[in-house]
Amino acid sequence: MAHKNKRKGTFINSGIVSENRRARYDYFIESTVDAGLVLMGSEVKSLRLGRCAITECYAGLQKNELYLFNAYIPEYQGGATLHFGHESRRPRKLLLRRREIRRLHGMVTRSGMTLVPLIIYFNNRGIAKVRLGMARGKRLIDKRDVQRKRDWQREKARLLRERP
């Protein structure tokens, strides 16, 4: 379902807005959870245009609330941005149930895990969501091992294709 704004141009299709591909390279993702985002109107418009970067951002607890820090959503360029603009790297509140926030906080403090945003997307109702991954950091030897396995799978598939 594509959204169209007649005056400002065409919006992207509903779905994934931004993906953090680096996260799966740097971390082992144990589990995922989807959370809502508290956004301003100009931020939603920028997201609908596909303008967002989450490679350097992280989620953390602040005053018993979960926030997304350092996510870059540039200001919306159409219309009057004097009154309705937003700060591009401001902390954005994440919407989860209290029980879920406590569970994630416990995993982060006890297990030494990190909350890493994997994707920002619009669900089928058009609401902006972020998928967070409970992640454990990879060491250099783990990254090499994963690369070695991936190369072997690719080589094995090539050899099986060439067999008569």
C-alpha cells in the first residue's frame, strides 16, 4: 500500500524504512521484540520518504522508560519547518509494556546483553515500529568463524551445481 502526498511528491511503500545490517555482523542476536516509536509529525513524514539511519543508534533505559538514542531522522524539507521541525538526533521514547521493559532491563543488567535496533518499519496499519534485538557482542574470532562457514556454504553450493 503506497501513500501519496499530492503536493510534496510520492512516499515510499509501507514496510521497512531503515535496516541496520551491521548489527548482525557485530552481534549474536538472541531474541527480538517490536516496539512503537513516539514521533513528531515531521519525523513521520521523513520516515515515509525513507530518510533514516540507525547504524549508530542504540536503545537504553532512562527514568524507567526505554529510549532510542542517536537515531538520525533528518528534518522534513517540505512545508513550514520553522514551527514544526524536530531535532534530528533527539532521544525517542519506545512504547512497550511495563513488564516487557523490566524483562529487557533485567537481561541487559544481568546477562551483559545490549539492545540493538535492527529495523524501523511501518506496520500494516501505518504505525512506525522499531524491531530491537537482544544482542551479545561478537569477538573477532567469532566473526572470522561466521565468514568461514558462509564461504564454505557458498563453495559447497557451487560445487553441487557443477556436478553432472
